[in-house]
Amino acid sequence: MPYVNIKITREGASAEQKATLIAGVTALLRDTLGKNPATTVVVIDEVDTDNWGIGGEAVTTLRARAAAQA
């Protein structure tokens, strides 16, 4: 039973986009590893950018700085 956890920042991924991710990952596991789609679990976690850090800074801070420089 494959379990896939996708983590993305919470920035408005639509229900349709999430459904596409779930279907695509499930198909990839079926086609590549022969896994049964009926027992494949895909979970999408959406994380606030305040709770996602890169290089010692929150993504919120990094994006604000990038926007100010643009």
C-alpha cells in the first residue's frame, strides 16, 4: 500500500489542481511500480508560508523581500 505525502505552501492550489496531483501520482505508481491504485494513498498537506523555512528564513519573509526588490 503506497503512501505519498505531498507538501505544498498554502497559496491557493485549486481543488482541481489537487485532484490532478492525486490522479497523476497514483498513475505514476501504477505505471512505474505496478502498484494497485485502489490501495494507493496520496495526502496533500498545505503549509502556511510562515511555517516553511528555506535557508534560515520563512518563505513569507523571502517572498516579501523579493517583491520589494521587483
